[in-house]
Amino acid sequence: MKSVVNIVLYTIALLVLFVSVRCEKKDSIPEGNLIVLTVATEETDGFRRFMRSAQHFNYTVKVLGKGEKWNGGGYMSPPGGGQKVRLLKDALEEVTEKDKVILFTDSYDVVFASGPRELLKKFQQARHKVVFSSETLIWPDRHLEDKHPYPREGNRFLGSGGFMGYASNLKELVASWTGTDNESDQLFYTRVYIDPEQRKAINITLDTKCRLFQNLNGALDEVVLKFEDGQVRARNVLYDTLPVVIHGNGPTKLQINYLGNYIPKLWTFETGCTVCSEDLRPLSGLKETEYPLMVIGIFIQQPTPFVSVFFERLLKLKYPKNRLKLFIFNQEPHHENQVVSFVKDHGMEYQAVKMIGPEEGVNAIESRNLGFAECREDSDCEYFFSVDIDVVLKNEDTLKILVELNKPLIAPMMIKPGKLWTNFWGALSADGYYARSEDYVDIVQGRRVGIWNVPYLSHVFLVKASVLRHQLSAADLFRSDTLDADMAFCRHARDQGVFMHVTNLHSFGRVLSTENYQMNHLHNDLWQIFENTVDWEERYIHENYTRIMKDKLLETPCPDVYWFPIFSEVACDHIVEEMENFGQWSGGGNKDQRIQGGYENVPTIDIHMNQINYEKEWHKFLVDYIAPITEKMYPGYYTKCTSYLNFVVRYKPDEQPLLAPHHDASTFTINVALNSKEIDYQGGGCRFLRYNCSIAAPRKGWTLMHPGRLTHYHEGLPTTGGVRYIAVSFIDP
């Protein structure tokens, strides 16, 4: 009997469960009953982001107010938004089915984080006919605070940027609206909500724990990204909820931009960037004459190293020069010769070149505005590429890559080697200056690769001419009483709703350090080995230096004498020209007050590195580039490259053609050929007497490295014509 009762009870339980499941399934709102309404009078970057997120989850969105003039104010102006209420009221008149559920949401600063099924399920669970988003802050009338009911848990105040409900209930909600477009929608809905009778009649509640809607204003510390199973959600850690609609209301546009870099599934750890190949503008199939016309604005505002290298790289950019116009602003007289020389040699290769020099008295801010105008006022111009002179454009495809990514305003990410510095900020502080976003380091170090919406960028960017003619049409975008020019421009872009992107999909280059740049030498870049080591190496170290050991470029022309490439031709020329410009060559006598003791046994006509203040730089060169080779070729010997004598020697037939046999006062010596035999001089070379071995044809930029004492007694062979130069270091005396 007992077992029969148990069977009966078990059967009843199954029937109850079956009926409840059937009822729940029957009572759930069909996704087809959902209508999403939003207001967008123009198609902005924010609107396109909203629509992309809606399409990702298969929402069907009806856009209200398209093409209308917006009269509803903005988040930085006094309360407005009444235009949205009017448009909603009109749209609801067209909805006749009572079972339709309406989601009404802002769009410019909103993204969807999940789909209609979850949204409708959570709406049903709220057990009310109308559900508004909630906020921790009351706005716009603080005097109404006491009239708001207290929830059991969660946010107390209504937010008008997102709400949903049955069509009939929403019609009742907006029925009393008679306001103007610039009146406050938030205040209107708040007055309805705080009226107990209307709240009950319309059956309104707030989404107090952010299960459906997440307003970011006042809640920035509550919201984090949640990466899980290839998905990205915004999680409210205070209530442990996963909201469906994320709204960057009020002054939280930067935070919705940050979240919008990931939600919904724009970037995940599993997939990387999922949208970087969307909406591209391919150039590969175009003829050169079909490439979009671009104005390149080059800005020289301070003394900067490697300016001539900048122009060399500009020439190498893979973009048809007949589709490029140059706008060159130079505020620095020190660089005038380099600019003029470039334009003279290559200006005719471009469609047009306009120069503004230091003599014209144009300031830096005016120059930026003039550069924009050069493109804005040219009906054929499609892009303006702004680049500061301290930018090192290593990627020759930079222009093509940026055009193809097809963003309104985009910068290639630039770094400073060995630092976390880049040309973008991931976030802003409360006072509008630099702040580090959670993902900044990962982006800089390449652990997250993609296209990123950021609040600030500088030094180099590409902007569409259509943006300059529309959103950024103001004539003075770079001027501010409180901000630097670059910050003022970025603030204007943010205020106009223009998304600024930076991409690290490729390696593009770096930005030079302009600190401590000396201008008192002929070739000031030679002194940049400390400040801009990478650029100094690329300019002055032989292109085959890194292949010396790998490709066996090191030769042994005589016993224990090693011969390998060390300096580029440019380095050799600059060192020689620097010495000749200094001009204070020694007389070649034994008395020499420049050295300790004042006496030189084997004198040469030379200039010491310390005479041109190059001793520290030369020592770094020895440590970084000579010592590694020394330690490989002389096993067991380790050097700090202590050297008391570093100098450049000049040999001339009528001055000092040769050098008598001698030992060097060093453990080892380097001897770098600074010019070319048969081109610059005849004769010359070095002979090691003990081995009767000569190097008669030194190669420009190559160094001999040999022991200085005891075994390698040597002489300088006669120079019979021209002028021969060598750089010598006696190392570890």
C-alpha cells in the first residue's frame, strides 16, 4: 500500500512539473512580439555601433526621427530629450496589437550585450507591465528625491534612457505628454513614476539590480568586463547581474566606448578581433589614378633628430605620389635647409606641395587648422594624414592600411622602445588628462591586437575629409584656454561624437625622444645614441652588423686580426664631416697636451673624440657594438671597453702619409675605415710586420680589431693620393 501511494505521489509530481513547464513555455513572450524603438536623427559612429550590436543578436530595430533636426539638447547641456517622448508617442499610435512588447532605448551611447530571449525572460520575471532602467543618482530635479519609493534592494531612481513594456501600458504612460522637444523626458517619466496612483495604474517598476539595463553614470566602479566561453558581457559586481542593455548615460561616454571595444564579442581571448575585417575599403584592385586623394600634413614644431631620415621614409611610403599633396609646416629655423632640400629634390613627384616656413610667423595651432583647411576646401580631397616630424614611419604600407580600415579617424599605434608610452590614451582622468585603462598595457605589448576606440591620440592620424567638412568643420579645432592643442582637438572630436580609433593590427613605428637634443654640431644626430638608440643604430650601424656571426661575415685577413662591418656609409661621412667642421687637427708632433704626460711616442694628425664632446657616446658605441664581438673572438676575455684614447686620424701625402711601425698602448685596438680607397684616396692600409701580412684595401665602414701589444707590431702604409680617414680606439690600456 505504501509503495502504491509513493507511485501515485511521484506521478502527480511529474504531472505538475509537466504542466508547469508547458505553462511556462506557453506563457513566455515570443521574440516576434518584441519591437525595438530608438531615436537617431543622424547616423553617428555611436549609432552604427548600436546597430551592429543589435544585428549581432538579431534584434529588429525601428529608428525614429531620422533626418529630423535634433532639438532635444545633449548630456552637457540643460535637461532635454522631450523630442524622444514625442517621437515615441507618435510611433506607439501605429502599434495596434496589445501583446506587443516595446523596448525603447537610446542608441548613440548604447550597446546590446545579449539577445531578445534573455531580455524578454528578465522582463517577465520583473512581474510588471513597464520596467524602467534605474540609477543611483537623481536627475534632473533633486527636490523630488523624497518622493521616490525605496526598493527592497538596488537603485532607487529612474533612468529614461532605457525602458520596456507592453504597448498599451506605454501608450498610457505617454498619453499626457504635451511638452516641447527641449523639455526633459527624464523629468516627465519621473513625475509619472513618483505618483503612486499612476505608478500602480500603469504598473511601473524599476530594474533596481540592473538585470535588464545598466546605466553607467554613478556606477563605473560596479561594472567590469566578463570574459567567458568566447563571450563578453558587462557584469555588475554589486548585484552579480549580467545586464542586457548597457547605456553610457551622462558623462560616461568614454566608459561605454571602452566596453564597446569588446561587447558584444568584438574582441575575445579565443578569437581576437572579430570585426577588424568588416567594412573595409580595399585598394588592391585600383589603378594608381583611382586611389583616394590625400593631403599629408607634416608639422615641425621643435628641434628634432633624424629629420632627413623622416623625409627618406616619407618617400618610401607605398602610395601613389600623384595622389598625394604635401602641406609642410616648419616652425624651426634649424631644419629649414632639410625641408627646402627635400622639396627641391622631390617636390615635383607629388601632386602639390605647400610650405609654411618660420619666417611667415604662423604659430603651431594656426598651422594645424590651416592643414585641415587645405583638405577641407579641396573638393577632391578624401583624407588628411597628420604626422609630426618626430614620428618614425617604419611601415611603408601605413597609408594604405589606414585607408583600407575605413574609419572616420584612426591612428597607427606608435611606441617608444623600452617604454609603455604610446600615442594614445586608454582613458582620461576626471580633469581630462592621462589615465591608464585596464587593457592599456596588453594593447601596447601586443597581447590584445585589434582596432580600439580611445579618448585621445596624438602625433599621427588619418581623418576622413567628410568628417572635416561635417562634424569637425569648426575653423579652430586646436585652440583652448586650458588644454594643449592635441588635447583640445581630441575633446572637440569627442564632443562631436567622432570615434577616435587606434590600431595595433600591424607594427607601424615609433616616436622619437626630442629631449636633450643638441643643436651645436654639424651632424647632431650622431649624439642621439642615448636618447634614441634604435634610430641611431638604424642610421649609423652597418646594415650587416647583426649578420656578422650568423652569416660568418667576420673575416681573418691576418692572424688574430678580425675584420667586420661596423658603420654605415652615412656614419662614416658624418664623422669625417664633423671632424673637418671642428677643424682643430693636431700638428702631428710628439708634444701633445691632450694626453696624460703630454708626450706621444707615435704621433698622428688627429682629433680626439673628447674635443668634440663625443667621448661618452663613443664609449657606449664600443660597449654596445664592439665588446660583443670581442668576447666571441677572444674567448675568456671580457671587456668594459675602457679607453683613454679615441680619435680620428687624417692621412694626406703632403701632410702625414703614413705611420711608422709601433705597438698600440692597448689590450686590443679597433681601426675603422671612414672612406673608400680608389674613390677618396690611393695607397694606405695596414701591415703587421711579425706576420708580413697587409690589409691594403680597407672597406669603408669596416673595422680591423687586433691585439695592441707584443704580438701585433704594425705600421700605416703610405697614402699616395687624396685623403684617408680612420677612427681608432685603444681599448683596455
